[in-house]
Amino acid sequence: MKIKSASFVISKPNWKDCPDAIIPEYAFIGRSNVGKSSLINALCNHKGLAKTSSTPGKTQLINHFIINEKWYLCDLPGYGYAKVSKKSREEWGKMIRGYILNRTNLMNTFVLVDSRIKPQQIDVDFMLFLGENGIPFSIIFTKSDKLKQKDLAANVKAFEETLYRHWEELPPYFITSAEKKIGKDKILQYIGEINPMFEQP
Ligand code: GTP
Ligand code: MG
């Protein structure tokens, strides 16, 4: 699939205020600073579309982008930023749980993990939450430009082994780099395959 147009729609703190759920939607989530917003920009060939920052905690709201006038990409605030207060963490949890569990047009959630590091409990816990609630998801390994092929393969394998402790079958995964534009085509192809499964409400 080719992206012909991509534009920002709206930012909201609550799923109830998000755009009408009448076209397919794909969410990007993962730890703060993992590269969600950067990957959205890379996918859309549009540098300033989603706001990025080298400081964690940049994305604070539920952000909708409309692609090809036909489907939504949703950029979500990240989890696991150590400097966040307990209250903010609880609010994040409420916002994200509300969004994930109620957004009826959500076709797939992409959970982004940093390809440079070994499996983190917080990522596994989030995937378990999705699994327990029957929310379809896939995994995106980010920043693959930052490490050697051998180390990348070892980290992916470690992640798979961790997940096999919980599941017999694993979700699809993608290796990406927003910097080097790696993995874009596969993700877009995947979305293109899922889009026709959307049922109009
Ligand atoms: P929050 O909104 O704070 O949750 O972060 P985010 O997950 O949206 O991360 P963001 O896209 O803002 O990127 C965080 C930092 O990582 C920025 O400094 C990016 O330039 C950098 N970054 C993102 N993707 C890549 C990548 O593929 N390669 C490299 N080398 N750096 C990346
Ligand atoms: Mg962001």
C-alpha cells in the first residue's frame, strides 16, 4: 500500500472524544521514547506530522491522523517513564485502557519495543493485558539502525522466548528503523491486508 495523504485530525485525552469510529484504525503504543511518533512520520513520509522529542513523555494525548482519507493511525502516549508521578501514571492507565477496550474500529495495536534492549517486564505486561482482553496486536522492534545484526537477532530471540512462556503462538513482528526507513513497506502491506476486514458499524 502507498500512502498518498496523511494529515493530523485531533488530539484528545479521552476515547469518547475521538473521531467517529467509522473507518479502520491502527494504534502505536510502547514505552516512552521508543520511537512511536518517529515511526508514524517515517511511514507517512512526513517529518513533522507526529511530534517527536529526545526527551521521554512528548506525546501526552490520543492523537489521530487520517491516512489516504480511508483509515486512522493513532499515536498514543508512552508508558514506563520513570519521572512520571503516580497520579499521572494512573491517569495514563485509565486513558489507555479506556481507549484500547472501547475503540470499536481498532483493527490492530502495534506494540513498539526498543530492539537494543532485552525484554522488559513492562512491555510483556502490556502485551499480556492485550492478550487477556482479546485485543489483536503485533510487535514492532524499533531503532534497529542502532545495533549490529547479531545483537538484534539475539534480542528478538530473547523476546520470543519470553513470550513463549505465556503463549503457544506469537503475534507477528516487524523490525524497523525510522531513521533508515526500514520495515515500512511490510507494516503498510500488513495494514493493507487488514483494512478490508473492517465492518462498517
Ligand atoms: P513519547 O511520545 O515520549 O512516548 O516517545 P515516542 O515513542 O513517540 O518517541 P519519539 O518518536 O519521540 O522518539 C524518541 C527519540 O528516539 C527521538 O530522539 C528520535 O529521534 C529517536 N528515534 C526514534 N526512532 C529512531 C530510529 O529508528 N533510529 C534512531 N537512531 N533514533 C530514533
Ligand atoms: Mg510520541
